[in-house]
Amino acid sequence: MVSEVYDEGESGVNMIPSVSRQIAFVQYDDQSSSMTVQYHTGFKASYTNVKQDEYLLIFSSVNRYDSLMRLTENRYMEGQNPTK
């Protein structure tokens, strides 16, 4: 697993590559507080109102996939379905 976050410079967009066999990458935009999950199948799920510390928890986790699933599961429980 890659242990880097790619920073896209001035745009405020960061990316965690290779989260799992199902997920190609997770991208976070700190200007809009939004997170996009890109699956290897081509499916994209976008989440709004994601705090930067929530995103950084995924990055620093030993198991990024589980951390991502906990975050997105909580969003479903709160009634915020991802946009496609």
C-alpha cells in the first residue's frame, strides 16, 4: 500500500492512491470539503461536508479501507447518500 498523499498544489485537492482492490483512490478537496471515492469499476461516489481530519484519519490508518468504510457508513446512517 502506498503511504503518500498526493497534493495537487494550489487547488487544495489531495489523493490517497490504491486504497484497496475495489477502490482505486480517494480524493479530497479541502476548499469544498468534499471527498470522491473512485472504484476500479469506474463508479465514483462523492461525499460533501467531509472534515479534513476525517479524511486524514483514512490516510493515517493502518487499514485505510476499513476507515473509509466506517466514514461512509456513518454518512449513510446520517442520511447523506453519495452522489454519483
